[in-house]
Amino acid sequence: MKKYSSFFLLSLVTIFMASCYKSPGTEITFDQEYVELDVATRSASNKLRTYNKVNDGLTVKDSIVINYAAKPKGSAINVTYVVSPITRSVTTPSNMDTVIAVAGTHYRITPGATGSVSVPAGSNFAKLPIEILDDNLTTGKFYIFNIKITASDVAISKYYGQVDYVFNAKCPFNIATFNGNYSALEPGYGTYAVTFSNVNATTVRNSNFWDEGIAVDYLFDVVAGTVVVVTKNGASSSSGVVNITARGNGTFNTCTGLMTVPYRVTVVSSGGQDNNTHTFTKL
């Protein structure tokens, strides 16, 4: 009898639960609505925006997205915002210097530091255009400003209505950066002019290695961030026939074109060696 009663009670509970809930997607509704800054909803590591620094006189176009967290409305939602400098201590993703981003110097927002955008009818987001003046950014620094939603036709998210917008710059690898006229510093000898020209997507050629007019190639490993002298045997020089080889990995700067490359020159007849490092500074 006890088992029967338990089964009967369980059946009643099951019937009651079934009467309260219907198939997902048919009657369940979300009765809250609010707007939020999309970037504010991301984890700390994903908030940072990194832009390519190209030095071409052009800006990088992006947008700050404002989300409408509810079923799309049949009418537009007006959202007002304000952008302001950071005036407090901030924590950035690493130990890089933090710079207060200046409108018109580091970035430009349309329509301006204060303004409004609309989430269109039938949509869940609006885009606030922002241009990054990448030519004016310095790599190794973080730039930061604050953006806050100040008014809206619907509620503003308590947690995601404002955010510190943090961005930095990097220079993408471009073999053309390492073409052109350079000054070569050779310790123990001095400085002299060299010209680098493109061989392929990861190799350049030095027209005046060792100040002897020897053409020598340099190979970049973009992933590892290294550059090495490509072996050249049997080159003619004032010291006789020489073999030129790498003496470890060198480094390069994708923004300035600076290269520091260790090398070894071996005089074939005597076995004498010049173990040195060239520093190439673009002119």
C-alpha cells in the first residue's frame, strides 16, 4: 500500500508539472529589456582591441556595438552616450605604459564625445563608428578612454552600461618595411651605407655586406621573430675568398625596419674569422 501511495503521489506531481510547462520556444518569454555595451560583456582578456599600425596616413575603421538584450522591437531605440578621459588608476593586461587616449589624436568617434545612436526597428544592436588614428600610436603602450550609456528608451544594463575602452597597436610584418637605404653599424670597423631589396615575401638582399659590395640575403622567420644571414660561400673580398654564415638568430622591428643580425665571415685561405653583429638602421 505504501508503494502504491508513493507512485500515485508522483503521478499527480508529474501531471501538475506538465500542466505548468510547455514546449520550449512556444510560450517562454523574457520580460526584461535593456541596452548594454557589447565590449563590456567580454572577459578582461578579450576587452583589449589591437590595431595594425601601418603609417599610411589612413585610419583604421571599427565600431563600438550597443546591444539590445530582448526580442527586437517594432520601433527604433534611441541610446545616448558620453566618452570621457580616464581620470583614475586602471589595470591593463600587462606592464605596458598606459596612455590617456585623446580624441582627434588617437581616435575619432562619430558623431563625437557625446551623441546618440539608434538600434533600428527589428534589430538587436547598433554600431557607433570609431576610427583609430594608428599612425599616431606607439607600440608597447595601451590607450584608454571611458564610454558610458547615459540615457535610453529602455533600461540601461547595471553592469554593462559603461566600459573602459582599451586599445593598442602592432605593426604587421611586411617585407617592404625592410627595403630601402640603411646605415650599417659594424663594431670595430664603423658605419657605412647599404641598400636592401626584396627577394621574396620573407627574404631581403643586402647590396654591400662587409662594405665589400657582396650581395648577401637575410631570411625572416615571422613566427619566431628572428632574422638570419643566408649562407654564402666563395664570395670575393679584399681579404680573399670568404664564406659567410649565420652566427645565431638576429632580431627585427616590424615598425621601424631596424635589424640586428649576428654573422661570421671565414677567410678560406687562412681560416681567420670575423665574428660580429651588424645593426642596420633604416634611413
